[in-house]
Amino acid sequence: MIRVLHIITGLSVGGAETMLAKLIGAMNKDHFENEVVSLTDFGPIAERMRDTGVNVSALHIPRLAGISGLVGKIRSTRAD
């Protein structure tokens, strides 16, 4: 199983967010385990991803001040 950590600014409705949801939906769940981290907040796209079994978290970083939380998240997921 290949673990993939996707990092995105936010999960409101937009082009990058929608394409990320489509990409994850098209990936073979037997070979890939996806996790998504939003640097800001959850949004409607987060619910779509969760409905397919993807773990989604939000770091609520207002600016780059919370970047240490991102580093910790990357390490804890042990993504490939």
C-alpha cells in the first residue's frame, strides 16, 4: 500500500480542490491510501472526500506561523 499525503491551502469549492477530489476518487484504493491536509479550514470538498473514506484534517493556519503543525503532520502520516 502506498500512502499519499495531499496538502492543499483550503477545501472550499474551487478548481484545485475539485481536481484533488477527482484525483483521489480515481486512485485505486487497493494500492493507495490517501490523506488530505488543509492548511486553513474545512469546506464542502472535505465532506466529499470524507464520504469516500479519505482522512481529512485542517491545520487552521492563519499565515505561515503554524507551519510547525504541518511539519508534524507530515511526519506523523509516514506518507510514501
